[in-house]
Amino acid sequence: MVAIFLFLLITQFSTTIAQERNLNISLGSSLSPKNNSYWLSSSGQFAFGFYKKDNGFAIGIWMEAIQQKTVIWTAKRDDPPLPEDVNLRLNFSSDGMNIFTQNQVLQTTVINAPLQSAFSASMLDTGNFVLYNSSSMIIWQSFDFPTDTILPGQRLLENKNLVSSISETNHASGKFQLIMQGDGNLVQYPASNPKPENAYWDSKTFTAGKKMSLNLDGNGHLYLLNTTTGSVVKDFYGINSLSNKTFYRLTIGFDGILRLYSHSLNQGDDWISEWSPTSNRCDPIGLCGPNSYCTLLDQEPVCTCPPGFGFIDQEQTILGCKKLFGTDGCISKNGDTFSLRELERIAWEDNTYSNVSSSKADCIKNCLMDCSCEVVLFEDQQCRKQMLPLRYGRIKDGDQERITIIKVGEIKKERKKHLPIILFGSVTILVFALIVLAITSILIYRYRAWKNKNIENDGLIEDVTLRSYTYAELEKATNGFLDELGRGAFGTVFKGVIPNGRKVVAIKRLENVVAEGEREFRNEMKAIGRTYHKNLAGELDELVKDEEVDRNKLERMVRVGLWCIQDEPSLRPLIKKVVLMLEGTVEIPAPPSPTSFLSSMEVN
């Protein structure tokens, strides 16, 4: 332990010697976004100056020698972007380090004045930007005011914190923070609400006491140090080993995850994540906005709305969700009813306004009778009614007993009962159209046999009446059901068999029936297709809610219908295959993504 303490002293001394060898930036020097926009460290590894921020500029420190110009520190990170016509001028005095516009209208202090006047500045090869007094002693350094990153040789001292950025490109203060607490515990919180119950990771060193610091050395050794005794209290990574990696940084990401990165400093190489306290990217509390919860899809975090809620902004799902229905007492304004939906394994911030001990059944009954009850958390026989908005929602593995019960506004029963009828009617129209097409083919076949007979009464076929046919007869008459389904097929057959453009009214009427049936069916399938593909994982209950239907038959009907309305004729199944699919004889593959055919139907 004493050796480590001596090592820190030697490192500090060596750093001071190295600093003296750096070229100092003298008073009166200036930077501008237009030209001479940054100062480099002596090796060119780091830069201090202007970098792009939204539609303007910010002042910060970044790694210049690698392809990924990684920002590691930003001055006044929450200020608006600076315009292009500013100058950063080293006029260190009691005013500090200032920025002026060319017409002197805007004046901003970038670095607050230290206790004594500065004489010069330097961008060091450690990534530390420093101010010196006339005796070349450091009187201010960026290492003492970290933003979201610490570098080798930098320490996170007691009661100091790292705050995440908003995004990879926007380095303003984000949603999460890492705090080196006064009790010796290193803890991660949502930045806006650092309460003990909202901690989502900690070092378990809350008994270590005061004067603790988080340290990172050049070999990637990350550890907690008692600065009074010089003893290491806890190691996180790189214990007593020399690393072949060239450079390290510890950053709390915009997603709330703390990560130790390494880089070889080769131009084309990427940063490599060496260590993180968690592998679950839904662990950070507050990643998803109000009334939404975080789930993992291929290990990536996805924000999801609970039943009865929809995204505030579909393009920015992290903003959270809003209720899709209003309430007026126990009945919605449209006279619709309510039901209760359940979600398992989701943890929320506990915002209870009423808590009673009860069974799950009694808890559900209690919420239904309470006009103010919208959400209940049920666990360990406790029924805790919640106030909206719900916050900090995320999936928690191993919490099967935690159940979220949500009161959801339902559409009227009459409309729900009609939906299966609409589905059945739509598919019936399609099947009827197919049968008409088959019968028409038989009429054409007989027409050819009777081609020597005269056509009278404005083209009506004499002695032709419809009768029922067996499956075998239809198969033979339609050439093994090789006629193609869908719009345009019938017209092609019609034009090809009527000589000299003479029209047969009976056949024309059948064609109109087919076209009308197809149009009605496609209109019905527009809405059904959207709902079905939205719930492609199998949630067809969204189509029929709690109605009693044969789920397998319903899914077959919807899938067949979606295949039959494809605009690309080659994708539509043959009549024979449709019959077999509806019977369940052959497997029905999942219809293509709705993007193409739904957009085409909107045009139509």
C-alpha cells in the first residue's frame, strides 16, 4: 500500500516535470472557429479549442491523433452553442478566461477565475488543460472538473461526480451520474433524482468512510483509494498487471452504463470496452421516459408503452408514453368500459397513494371499483395503487411475483362483436369471388363448345344456367387451378376468349362482382393488416380483444387474406393453394413486411 502511495507521488512529480517541458500558451493568444480553432498538446495527441455543436460550436478537449475525435471534456457544457464569429482570448486576470464576439457584444467566461491571476496555459499530453501562475505552478486544471470522463492520472474525488452526455454527439448534461459519495460508496443514479432507492449500481463500499477517490492509472488499473492512508479499498479492473493497451478512459455513457475503454492509438482502430459493472442495458433507471419501460431486444434497450398508453413521439420513443383514453369517474367520455391488463417482472418507482394487504383477486376488484385507480403494483400480497406518471420502468429478471395491473379503456362491445364477423365476411367475399372466377372459366369452356350458336338479347348466352360443380370438375375446368388470383387476371381471360371484342353481359357482370368483392376485401385488410403486423409476435388478441374466437382459424384467415391482396401478381397464391391453406392442409408462411403493400394500398 505504501508503494502505491509512493507511486502516486512519483507520478505527480513526473507530471510536473513533463508539464514544464510543454510549450506554454502565452497571454493574448486567441482561438476562433473560423481559423486557428484549437491548441495541440506537444505530441499532438490532445487538442483544446472549438468543436462543432449542433448549429454552432462548443469549447472542449478531445483526442486529436485518432480517427474518432473523442470529446473528453467540455467547458460550460449546458450553455447554448457559440456562433462562428467568436474569439477565445487568453486575457487571464481576475475575470478568468473569456470569449468575445468580434463586435464585443457577447462576453462569456469559459473558465472561472482561480484564486490568483494566470500567467500562461498549456494543453498537456495527459489530456489535462492547465493554467499556470508566474511561478509555473498549476492554479487551475480541467482534471479537477470532469464532465463524463476520467483519464489516466485523473481522480474522482469525494463528493465529485461524472454526468453522462445527452448523446454521442451532444455533450450537454444527460440523464445519469456517477457520484463518489462522502461515505466511501461509488454510486450510479438518475441525474435528476439521486435518492438511495433510485441507485442502480454501487461499489458496496459504504462503510469505507471519508476521503475516498476513484483512480485510473496508465495500465488500466481502476480502483478506489483511501487518500488518507494511501491504501486500495477496492479494485475494479487491471489488478497488479501491466497492460499492452496504449490508452484508457472511463466514461459514463449517454445510456447510463459506466465503461472502461482502451485504444491502441492506431488511426483506424476503435475503442474497446474492457470493463463495465453491468451487462444489462436496461439497468440504468430513467433510460425510458414517463409511463414507459425498458426491455431488451437482441441485447439492445427498447422503450415500450404499457397497455392503454402510446408514445408521445414515435420518432423519439425515449420521451415516454401518454394515456390513449380519458376518464370521467369510472366511465370514459365515450361511454366505453374498462378492463385490467397485467404485466410481469417490471420494476417502477414506487409512487403509492394507497396500500392494502389483499389477494390478487381482491386487489383487481378493489381497483375496478376505485374511480381514481389507474395502476396497481401487486407483490407479496400488497396492493399498492400508483399515481401517474409511472417512472423508471424496466424489466427485472427473477421478479415473476411483481405484477403491474393497469386499468385500460376498452372499445364498445358492439364494435368488438362485429370484428370477427367483418373478418369472416371479408374472407367469404374473397372465396365467393374465387368460386365465381372458377364458374366463369367453366362458362367460357362451354362457350367454346357452343361457339356455333348465336348470341342474342344484347349478348346474353342462351340456355346457359349456373349449376353446382364438384371439386374435380372445377380443377379440370381451370386447368388444375393454374389461373392466377387477384386483380387483373379475370380481365385477361375475358379479353382473350371473346372474339372481335363482342361482350357477354353475364360474364361482364361476374367480372364486376369479382372486382367489387376484391375492393371491399382489400379495404378491410388495410386496417387488419396494420394491426396484424404490429402484433406479428402473436398478439392477435388485439384484433378481437376478449371475444371468444378460434385463434388458429382467425390467424389462417388473416394470413391468407394478406397474401391474396399483394399488388405483385407473382406473390399471390393459386386458387388451389388458397383452398388448401384455408382448410389448414398446407402451412401458411408469414406475409411480407407491410411497408410495401400497405403503402401501395394508401395510393390506391
